[in-house]
Amino acid sequence: MSQRVSQLLFLSLLALIVHSVQAADAPARPAQVIRMRLSQSSVNTRSAILWVAQTQGFFTKYGLDVETIFLQSSNLQTAALATNEVQIGNIGGATVLSGVAGGQAFRVIASPSNQLFYDLVARPEIKDSKDIRGKRIGVTSVGGTTWMAANLGLQHYGLDAGRDGIQINAIGNQSVLMQALESGSVDLAVIDPFLSRRLKPKGMKVMIEFAKVNIPFITTAVVTTASFLREHEDQVERFLRAFLEAQAFIAKPENKSAVLKTVSAKMKISDPASAEEGYQDMLIGIERKPYPSIEALRNIQKLMAQMNPKVAGVKSEDVIDARIIRRLDESGFIDALYDAKKR
């Protein structure tokens, strides 16, 4: 064999080895794009994680074509999950427990926030807690997160809905609640802080800022069904990778302008000051490693059991499935999203 041929064979072998090493180090590319439906019922700053994942192409990066479906209540979301009309829902812990108590096998796979972040907002004529007696409180849905917040607010003041003649009425989403409060259809409402600030100039009063009360509570969870998780765990992991990357993107100051642009467009905000307030809200209480909290779910369970005895029989630990979040955490994936040196 000539020296020239030997050199060519050596170079070819070397190129093959280098290519093999690069292929091993590179992240696996999805073989095909997988369609998935995601549901949400609230348009607020906590939805920004999903919006950023979409606009920044993180879902696409992990081989997902995600269609977001807006449903007017969390109860509609659980119905859509149960029938596989959607595969993942952005739903409050209270609604999840209600569905499980009714026989649905839902699983909380991540919880980006384990605190309440709503405000209890009142019309101008309500001056203090004594004025709440005999009044109407608007919430999104009975048994949902805002309903739970309303009950916690009454407990905070030593009030009881039955004893004190207080009606808790399911009105609709946050925009509808704002309109009902302004028109006088309700006397108080549980409103997202970003939106409650818009009501202050109109004379409305924030009675309670739940974020300052610091009650463990799953406000918004990433939820799927046990069967979908069992049969499509790879898809769920892809979704969570994109979700976590969006969280990290939001947390980095250098991405602020891009995040503000997305939130302003989705929430139809034209005022820069309002957009800035929304951005600051996003940074409060977001769990860097969104392990679902059993303690937070049990707090919800105790309150719900008063209305629905079946909820008392639910095993909270069976509702939570943190396997994928734990795997991504232990692999270093989450830390690497926040540390450029590890990427």
C-alpha cells in the first residue's frame, strides 16, 4: 500500500472518529415534530412562561408543535384533559383535586408557583372587613383557585360565608371579574395583582394581597393525565424542557425587552409602566425548580373537604408526579439553563 493511500485511509478514519464523538455529544434531535394541545383559562402574567416558550421557539426546539387552547374556566380544562382534547393543562391545584375526587386520574407534574398571588379587591363603599358581611364576592369558578382565595380571605378576617351571609359567586375569567366589580354586579372580587392595579385609580380598594400572607398553595400547575404520562412520557419531558427553558429565559435580565414585548402583545398592553409592573410580577415567586408541593396541595385539600367530602379521601402524594422534574434536576439540566458555563 502506497504512503499516499495510507494517509488517505488515516484521514478518513480520523474524520469518522471525530464525527462519532460530535454526534455523541450533541443533543438528540427529535425524529419528528409532535403535535400537542395545551389549555389555559387565565390571561395573566403567570401565563408568560407558556407564551415565551412559544414565541422564543422552545417548543419547536424540543420537537413539539404546541397549540394553545383558551378555555373559560379550569373546570372546562379538566373536562378537555379527561377526554384527551388537550394533553396538558395550566390549571389550579383546587380544580385538579376536585377532578381527582370525581374519579379522574390527573397528575401534577410541575408547579411554577407554590403561593397565592391574587388580591381581594373591593368596591369603594367597603371600608373594612366588617363591611364584607352580606356582600357578594366574585370568583372565576366554584372550587377553583380564586374560590379558594376568597375563602382564605374570609378566614383571614374571621368571617364565615354561611354565618355572615356572604355570597361567593362564580362569574367568569379575570376580565369578566373586573367588569363585574366595576359595574357593581359584585362587591368584591379575587383579582390578579397586575389587573387589580388598574382598578385602584377607579376607587377600588385592595383588601388583601395574598402574596404577603404567604400561604403554601398551588396557584397554577402543569397537569396531565396518568394515562398520557404513562404512554407518552417522552412528550411530557420535551414539554417540561421547553417550559423550564422559558422560565430561565424570563429570569435573565438581558431578556427583559423580549419578555416585555411578548407579554404586552398577549395582554394587549400599550402602557410601558403597566408592562413593567407585569414583568416585575412575573419575577415574584416563580420556582426555579418547580417541584410540585405536597404541603401546598394538602392546604388546598383541607379547605375543599369542607365543601366536597370526597376530596378528603384523595391521597395528595398520588396526585403529584415529580419524576421528570427530579430527573431533569439531577441531570444538571435546570442548573445549566441559568449558568452559561455549564451549557
